[in-house]
Amino acid sequence: MEHSGIPRGTRTLVIVVAITALLIALHSVFSQLSAPEVYDADDTEIVVSPGDRFSVRVTDDAAGGYRWIIAEPRPDPAVLKATGGHLATGGPPPAGPARYLAFEAVRAGRTDLRLLRCRRCGPGAADEAGARSLNFRVTVG
């Protein structure tokens, strides 16, 4: 058996470190590939599988006093569950900041998702000046 001049323990350590680095790189790639899908305001038909997570991206106008809410009638909770959201600042002009509303597909079915941009966001909010609504058909299959 030929000796490379590198102690066996060192060779083993180098191999373990290389395999670990490869696994970390693969995990990073798979995480990016399996990141939640993002839909925009004009994506009115959303088709996902049970257990999928996705977000709806809408232009934020918090400075104008507006916010986005899930409007009535609310989606069927047996099909779709809201899981939160976040604001991403520094978007490219003219869109500006974007709000991401997050959802999880619970089980097979179809439901409607209505988002409303409002200021007071109480009863009659859809009729207030500057209000805007977005409608999505969500199919989980």
C-alpha cells in the first residue's frame, strides 16, 4: 500500500469536512427550490398541493394609512389557513415596498381568498375611499 505522506487521521478529517460541506450546499439548494411559491396580485388562479405554503405579494401603502386584510367571506379553513405575513422594504420603483401574506394549503378542495386594502378595515371598509380588493381562486389538489 502506497503512503501519501498525510496521516490517516488527517485524511479522514478532510473527507468528513468535504462531505459535510457538500451536504450543506445540497441543503441550501433544496431549500431554495422548495421555498414557498409567491403569487402576485394578477395571479387570480392559485393551484397548490396539500401541505404547500405560499405567499401573496401585494404593494404596501402603510404610509398612506392603508393595510391589507383577509376580507369576508373568509376562505374555508379546512382548505386554506393564513399563517402570517411580513413587509419587504426597498422594492424597485414604482412598486415600492411589498407585503407578503402567507398561507398553508390544508387539504384538497377549492376556496376563494379575498384581500382588501383599507384604512379603517371595519364594517363597510370595502366602500371607503381608496379601498381596493383582490380576489383569488385557490385550488388544493
